[in-house]
Amino acid sequence: MNIEKIAAVKTGRYSIYIDDIFELLKSTNNNAFMAALLAYNYGFMRGQRAEKARAKKKAVKG
């Protein structure tokens, strides 16, 4: 795994705020691994929805 490559990824409008991180930690009883997993899953889910919307918009235009 290349940390520099991961850190350089431009996420555009997708971001996580410190309040979100605290909420995730609180909801997982300060289990950092579970909080990270939930954050990853949430980001993945948002990405999937964005891609689906992009494909739908492209199909309507085309």
C-alpha cells in the first residue's frame, strides 16, 4: 500500500468532517477500526450513488 498515493487522491465534493468522525467513534464505542470501516462503507455508498446518477444523466442526454 502506498500511503502517499492514497493521500494524494482528490475527493472533490466528498469529504468527512471532524464532527462525523466523532459521531462514528461515539456510535462504535471508540472502536477506531469499526469507525474507519463505517466511514469507508459510507464513502463507497456515496460514490456508487454518484456514479449511478451520472450514468442516468448521461443516458437521458444521449
